[in-house]
Amino acid sequence: MGRKKDLILLVCWLLLAVLGIAAAILWGTRRFEMADPAAYWAMLFLIPAIMLYVLRMRRRSAMVRLSTLPALIHGPSDPLALFRHLPFAAGVLGTGLLIQALVRPQSEDNWQDVRREGIDIVIALDISASMLAKDLRPDRLEASKHVAMDFIDGRPNDRIGLVVYEGEAFTQCPITTDHRVLKELFAEVRSGLIDGGTAIGTGLATALNRLRDSEAKSKVVILLTDGVSNAGTVQPNDAAQIAEQLGIRVYTIGVGTKGQALSPVARYPTGQFRYEMVDVQIDEATLMNIADRTGGKYFRATDEGKLKDIYNEIDRLEKTRIKVTEHRAKNEEYFPFLFLGCALLVTGFILDRSILHHLA
């Protein structure tokens, strides 16, 4: 084979090897993070290795004088001669892959541990007949239910329960994270479910009883009423003392416009309520005392917008604690490069010592 043709073959094989190394580096750097990128400088040692191989090839190339050119063109040729430089090219590519392995490509696994410290909340809702007054739309009770359910939607990490009270109190829904069921039970609430009256103390005591065994770090009662306590076996201030001892904060809400409101005063024989303008009377002093004593806050809701603002403020005051811990793990990804590099070096060595040995 002529020297020029042999050189061209060498260049082609080396070009394939270099392209293979470049592809491996490009693929690796796009997919992985390199732990020791300084190892890439080892690629420079391939340059003198290639130069020495070329010098060695030139020294081994024999000068043969032929009397006629046709003798060279039509003379016998060995197809394996095309692969004479394949072992060296395989060695170059294998060495490049080993250097890529030395750079230590790494992948990264990220995950998070999320700890939610939810708040246990019980809403104590007054459902006495006066809650049907029309100063809130469509009435105080329906407006209170609607805003409370919006509040529930904004607290997905908390356990929330519902206590309703008139002359007595009962638990409509224990504290739960199943807010769908809670809202369904909220929707079923109506006035007249129990004896008439306004038992604020009993309603609060029932709510406290639901939170007494709670292991939550923060426990809250939202007590909503539109009147004055006139029923029940527990006085509001006594219930506030119990809340203070249990470490339960109570936010109190007085619902009703200031002045007069169209309120139910009697029932017709048909069962429908008869409405008249009556004075709105809310025992704000008692509600303030309950809130102050337990570390809560008292609010006055004179319309639907104000009631919504109140729940929004409670939502800001009682933030659920969410602790996020980030974890990272490095995974070594050098093995494919190491395996392929060794495989190419071994393959090149075997070819050079067997099939292509006579071409050396």
C-alpha cells in the first residue's frame, strides 16, 4: 500500500476516534456533572502518542521501486489493509473514554422531606333563629356558612371540626382532614335543629371538649354568634377559663349590623317566620373577654365582606408550619465509559496481535 494512501487511512481512522471522544464528552457533560473536570487535561497526552505512531509508521514504510505503474495498480491487494490502523484508533478512542471516566461524571438525586405541623380548628357556629336575620345576604347563617367553607378550602393541611349551638350544643363534625365530608355537613346546618336560645358557653365548652385530647401544637376555636348568651349550663367566662387552662386560643366573631336588622320574631301557622326590624344586641364585652383571656382576638362582622376579611385575618394569624428538608445524593456514572474504554483497548490489542498482526 502506498505511503500517501496509508496516511489517508490513518487520518480517517483517527478522525473517527476523535469524533467518538468528542461525542462521549458532549453527551456526558450534557447529562452529568463532572466531579474532576481537570482530568480532561490528560487528553493532551493523546497528541504525542499519535505523533509517535505516525513516526513509527513512516519508518516502517518501505520504498519499493517498480519498473511499471500497472504492476502496482493491478497487483494483488489485501482487504484487511484498510483496517491496519483500526487497533491504534480503537486504542485512542478507548483511552479517551477512560479519561472521560476519570473525570467522574455524576448524576444528582434530589428529594424533599416535608413536615407539616397542622393546626386543629373547631368552628363553633350559632344557629339560633336570630341568625336568619337579613342584614347579611341571604341571611346571617347562610353567609357565615359560605365564608367558613371558603376558609376550610384554604386550610388543606389542618384538621377542622364543626360544633353548632342554640339553647344546647352538639358536634356536627369531629375534627377531620376530610374537608369534603366537613363541607357536606356544613351545608346541612340549619336553624331549629335543637332547642331555641343562645348557649354561647355551652357551644364553646363543646368545642373545647373536641380539642382537649388533640396532640396538635396549635389548637384554635372560632366562635361565631349574633346575640347574648341566654341558655345553657356553662357560662361563657367559665368556658373561657377552661380554654385558657388547655392552651386553646379562641377567636370570637360577633355577626350583625349596628342598629336594627330585619329579624324573625315569630312563626306563622304555616311554619314560616315573621320578620320585623329589631335592635341588634351582641354581648361584645363577653366575646372580647373570651378572646383576650385565651390569646385570641375579637372581630365584628357587619356585612358579608367584613366577615370574609375576618376569616382571612384569622387565616394569616394561624399559619400552618411547613418544614421542608432538601436532600441530595451524588451517583457515580463513570462505569459505562470505563467499560467501553477497556473493551476498545482489549479489542484493539486482540486485533493487533491476531487478524491484523501481519500488517504491522
